[in-house]
Amino acid sequence: VAAEKNRRANVNWRNKAEVCQTSQLEDKPFMDLLQQGWTALQIAWTMHRYSVITSTDIKDGMDCQALVARSIDCFCAGQHDLAVQSANEALATLGIAKSAWVWIGENLRGRGQYEQALAAYVMGQQVDPSDVDCIVGMEDVRDTIQVAKVFNHNMLQLLAKDRRMREYLKDKAFVSRLNSIQADPTQYDPQDKRLAHVFEYLHDRGGIPPPHVPPSVAPLTDSFESNGTPIGAIPIKETLTELTEYLLSPGTPTVWRLSNTYLLITDLVDESSHCVFKAEDPTRRHKQFVVKLTDQEAEVTFVKRMNDRDDSKHVANVVECVQVCTIPLAGPAKTCFALVMEQGEPLDTCHLRNLQRRPLLALECVQDVAKALQFLHRDHAIIHGDVKLENVLYFDRAVGYKLIDFDQTVAIGSAMRLHCTHEYCPPEMARLILQRHNHVLMAASPTFDVWCLGVLMLKLFVDGGHLEEFDGVAAGDGILEIVAAPGFSFRKSLAKASHLNSRQMTFLMTCLEPDVSKRANNVNDIVDIATFESPTPTMPPTRSASKESVCEMPSVWTITIVNGRRRLPRGDVLRGLECRIGVVNVAGATSCKFDQDKSMTASCGSDVVALVLPFFRVLMVLLDVLDALEDHGADVASWKALAWPPIDSIHAAVDALESIHTTTTVLPIELELRALDDRLTQMTCLAMEEVEALLVSVTRALKQFATSSDTLERVVAVLTCPGVAPTCVGGLVGHVHPATGVVAWKCCVHGGGFVRGGDMASGAVANPGDLPLLWSLEPMAQLGSRIKDPPSLRRDRFRLVFQCEWRRESACHTQQHDARNDAMLQLLGDSDAIRCLLPMLKVSSLVLRALSVAAVFGLTLHGLRFDYTKLPLGLQTIAAMEALHGSTHTLHEWEATFESILDRLDAEDTDDAEMASQMNKLQMALTAYRVAVDPIMKDALAGLGFDWKHERLGGLTRVTLPTGHSRWVCDLHRTMT
């Protein structure tokens, strides 16, 4: 009601008596209506609707317009019987033969209240299933709602992203028509081809949701629970406390209507300082929401401020509030608020214990919270004012952690009220609270949040989150007295934070500096803390080889105990047995390839086995997780195809080795996989979408683990362990730099590096495809400046050119071998053939751009050399053809892959090691691209009438080497193979 009041500025809420009189409620005081069963919300809504809708003076009698208004108002207020009665009176006066429900639906639709109109038609159809007008009205309104969703507030921005749509936008009259449809969706004409084209384009892209709007008290489209019980509006009570007690009391309904979109479910989620209930959007039941009932206007102001800014949606670490609802109260407070937010998992005891065992994940949690505070401080000049573990939620591996509860937000420099959670309270606030100087004001400063976040981080890195400084202190002011005392510090607890390295400890101590003038004044320091990996105290120091390595290290290792007995021994008997140590290639976990047949032999009691055992446990838990995912229906065929050891033998080997290696490190990935395995084991039924998402998260977690510096250091420790021959384990070779003496570890793929002058067969893949890899488009005549005027190129002729794959220093020389067949490669600029070829041409241009950048640094691919001299003209030609034909997205995934590689190769901060790594990715991506796109290429050429089933195509010849590799080369470079 309050939101509607703000939108309709002409409403006069104080004139209640006059409005009641206009609705034939003369001589009935406001309290009488309450006694007759009307709620204050219904009365206020009805009076408000009359003041907005009724444009004529109806004090002297009830005319037809007033009857229509009353029927609509009563329907919106939930008084359906009275609404039907008023509608029937209006229909009788006008002599119209149709049902009251149809009449109400038509009027609501005419006023743009489509959801309410649909509800009216649905109720009418339930009353009379044979009412054709209701059935037709339902479908018409649904169509209108669909049009409204498609022609939304981002309509023009979305259309401007497509070249063909931009041509439509150049027509001002057409744009005006689009705006009219946005304002009134009933104006949409599906017979208009341009409108239908725009609708199809916007609809295919999912339709961006409409912007946040204040909630309405109108009924939901689905106004009934699954058991047929009507869903009522939130009842009006004196206070927020009375309202929450009523909602939680036995016998009351379990579902209440919050707005047109959301329902409140009386399932209490949290009851710390405010009641938080479950919320539900009936149209998106897969999404989880909560609703927080609060009377704190500070948080409401903050949420509205966030929703009014475009950048708030890009803040991944601040919880998103999707709607703010105003709930009227009968007491002095007048209103309270319902904040509908996305739901995450609280950091309960189990989750905290998991974080405290896994320093890397704990650092990620701190980093996410620090990013949220950085956004508040830097972009909005406000502080959170109540940072603590209880105000942090976990969502998933991809999203991470988010900050919640903005009751205490204050603008920087403004006065803060004396409030803080005791364990997190900075000394300056503790002193003011103890002195009870309510008249003394404290200015809000980022240093307040910095101290709180420092305490949060400290609690994550001490055993059980226990701060020794507060041992034996009773709840209340005791903790504040300790914090406020001169000379206080967290020295004892900091000494127990064993997983923090010296640099992290120094930063944390500046955040927990009791003297506010010396304390860090922004959270950037804590963001920096989280970027430094946790140390590995049990790991022996290693050389700086890991920093020079161009390869990702194997993350999954195997240990096979050589034993002729059925059962594995324990203790000293096991120490004397030999075992074989090897590696396993995991699909998607690393771009490097390791030789699984190259293993090493060591005694079971040796140091190297102790170093490998944590990796071996990762393999054991990984296989358990894959079995559990398969039980839930996941497709793990690609995983099962790998050379895994038998799971039973792995469990037996781990049990045996742990009997003699009792102090080995538990890797973070093992804990993460165990938690997932426990979850899958406990769940009896999971949606397939969730199962597939979990499988993706496993791959992502393994990839992150394989590429982390912690894993790299651990593997280097294995390779440098006394008695280990590096060239025997997984094919890894240690390359010593002649000048620095630093060792760079490389796999069998990267062993030779990326250097010029390699032979054509090196690094190649057998049977790469029947067609040349890269294509380009060249004009057959000089275009000059016309290249910048795409419409003028419609009748120009272009030639499809296949790139020679072994160009040396000299220019390529091509000679037609089949002039008649090659003539099929000549195309008109506006032909459909060019449109079909554009995806392959775009990918080829991206690859050539990447290779031209790499060539500047002396890097090339194994076994492939291309010509970059005509690249500028080729890029201009493709851009012109895209402007002429519009964008095509057939190979958008491949475009994204090669664009990502190009961006990193061309970035200023890319060092030599990453450059080599990106070249490796490019080599592997090209191999996969060639296989995947080969059928598409063949279909495109067949569409031109071009016969591709030859050993000579477009002036190139396929050369097959003795190794079985093949390349497409020109006549000149064929002689150099």
C-alpha cells in the first residue's frame, strides 16, 4: 500500500470518511468495519483504490463507474463475494450478458493489472469450467504477460547487441512503437513481421527479468495452497513481536502472501536478532529464498540503495535482496518490513570445523568477506558495523561466501550508536559502551570493520575458534572490560594461528592493532592476506623450481604395494616391502600429460611414500565420490575409462600405509571430497541438474588443486626427495637453466618447450582430419576504402582460402590442381554460403591473431606454421562480412576458448611461464577443434558444391609423414618437409 501510495501522488489518505461515503459505507465508522470482519489493510486498500480510480464525483449516488471501481477494489482486497455482487449490478445496469469474473478480468486487464486479471479468469473458470470467455481471457492475458516479460526494461540494450536488430532501431517510428508496447503489451501485433522478429530474438535470449519494483498487496495468480486452502495476506498486528508470535503459534496457516511474487512459509530459519522465515516464489520453486522481518530502517535504506545502483548486481559477496515488502502494523510503529533474500548456508559448527581444518578454504572465506567490505567502503562510503561469522553465509563452490545483516550500516563519518558483538568489539567502542556515555558520539570509520574482520579471521585460524584472551570470562561486560583495558592485544591467540605465514601474520596484526591511529584503515590488507597461500609446515624446504615450472603438476598419484600375500602386513614387516609410485591422468584436471607407465620403486617405509600418501588418499576419496555420483545417475563414463587401480586395493593399501606413516598431512582437496561423499551418501534423491553440477564442481576442484602453488611445492618435494629419479615418475623431466641453475619441471608434452625450427611432425596428432585447419576469405579485387562500407560489397567476389600449415620464411605458393572444383570457392559477398562459413572464418582469424602475438616473443606451435602477412586484410574482410550478414554463434564456445587464450597472450602481465602454458592450451585446443569441427567444415564445403574428398584442395596438398602425421601444405613448402 505504501508503495502504491508513492506511485500515485494524487492519493489523499487522510480523507478516509469521504472515501468510505463514496463506497456506500455511509454512517459506518472505521471501527465498525473492523468489527464486521474487514481488516485495516482491506479498508485502506479499498479507500486508496477509489481515490485513484474514480475520476467523477459519486457522492450523490452509486453510478456504473463506481460499481466497476468497487468490484475491482473488493477483488484486489480479497473480498471476492462483494466483488462479484458489484460486478453483477454493473452488468445489469449496462445490459451486458457475461459473467462477473469475465467483467472483472477485462477491467483489470484494461488497467494493466495482468496478474490480477489472470487470477480473476482462473477463479471464473473454476466456478464455471464451460465459460468460454474466461478460457479465452486466460490465454489472452497469458500472452500479454509473456509480451510484457519479453519487452522489458532492457529491451533496447539487448536489441542493440545484434547488428540486424540495430537496423530496426534506426527507425525512430519503430522504436516509438516498441516503447508503446513496453508501456501497453496489448498493442503487440504478431502479424507485424518486424515485431514478430524482435519478439523471437528477445524471447530466444531468455527475456531479462523486469527491474525491482515495490511490492503490491494484490493477490497472487496462484491464490491457493496445494490442498486448496486460500492463501491470505499477512495479518495486521500491533507490533512486529506480536506478528512473529502469531505466525509461529500453533494452528495458524503455514503459508502467507507477501506480494504478487513471494510467499512466506512459517518455517523458522533463524531467530538470532530478527525472525527469518523461508520464502518461496511459486514460479521458481528450485530457487531458495528467505524473508527477514525487521523494523530497522537502516537495512531497508541500504537495500534500496543497492537495488537502485546498476553495479550492485555485480557484487558477488553481498547477499542479494530481491524484494522489500512493507507490512502495516496497528501500533505506533505503523509499519515493519519483509526483506526477501537469496538463501545460503550459515557457518554452523560443522562448517567452521571444516574451514579450520582447511586453511586455503578459510582464506577464501576471509577474502570473500573482505571483498564485500571493500565494496561497501570504497564504492558506497558506508561501514557494515557488525562483521562476525554469524553474518556470513556459504552458497556454493562457485559463488563462495556472502555478507549479510545490514542493520548496523552507517555512512562513514556519521555517528554510530553504541553497539557491537562483544568478542568482535574494537577497544575504542568497548570503552564508550562501558562508560555508558550515550551522549558521546563515535564517528563511523573503516577501521571499525577492519578490526571485526581481523577477529573473524583469527577465529578461523585458531583451534575451535577459541580466543584464549577470553578464557573463563562470563558473558556480559567482562569481555568488553578485557578489550578496553590498556595494553590489550590478541597476542596469545595469534601465537596459536599456526597456518598463517609470517607475512600474513604481520598484516593480521596491523588489522588487530588496539591503537586505532596505527590500525590498517582499509580492508585491502586483508584481501592481500587471502592471496598468499597457506604455508605447509610439514613440508621440507625446496628450491625455487616451482616458480620456474611451465607445467601443472600431477595431482593424483598411485601407490602399489608389491606383496605376494592375500592380506597386506602392517608395521615393520610392511616397511621392508617395496612399492611402485606412479601418477594418473585426470580428465579436465590439468592440461599436461603424464606417462602413467613410468613409475618408480621405493620401500614402503621411505620418506617419499610419506610425501605421496596424501595424494594417494585423494585418489581413494575421488573414486568413492564418483561411485556415489554414478549411483545418483551421473554420467562418469569418461572418468571410468581412465586407468584407475581397483578401489578395494586402494583402501587396503591406504589402511596399511597409515599404520607406519601416522603423521602425514591431510590435503584440502581430500576434506572437500569427503564432505561431498558424505552428502551424497546421506541424500536419497537428488535432481539430475544438481548431480551434474556436483560432477562439474569435482572437476573444477581438482583443476584448482592441480594448479595451486601448494600442490606444486608438494610435488617438487616428491621429485627432489633423496633417492628419487625424476625422469622415472610420470615422465617428468627436470630442466636446469644454464645461467641460474634453477630447475624447471616439464611433462612429456612440454619437455622440448616452444621453440622455432622444430620439425613438422613434432607434437602433431595422427589423423587430424580430412580438411585444412584454418581458412580465410580474400577479395578477388582491390576494395580500397569500400572495405569499410559493407553494403557496397554485396556483389563483390571473394575467394575461400585454405591456409598452408607449414609456411617457412618464404611466402606460400599455391597452384590450382582442379580449376573446376576450385572455382566453387569463389563466392558473392551477400551469398548465404559466406554466412555459413563465417563461424569457421572467425575462429581461424582468432587463432592467427594469437599466433602472430606469440611469434613476437619467438613462440610457435609444434609442427604448424602459418602465414600472418595477410592477417590485417583478413580481419577487415571478416568484420565487413559480419556487418553484412549479422553475427553467427554456431561455434561460440570455440570462439570464447581462443579469445581467452589470445587475451592472455596479449596481456602485459603475462610472464614467460604463462606464455608457454597458453601456447600449450592453444596447441591442445586446436587439436580438439580440428576433430570437433571437421564434420561442420565438410557440410559447409558440400553446400558450396566443392568436392573435398581429394588429396589436393585449394592449392594445398596433404602430406603424410612416416610417423602417420599429416599436414596440408603448399607446393613450395611441400618440398621442405
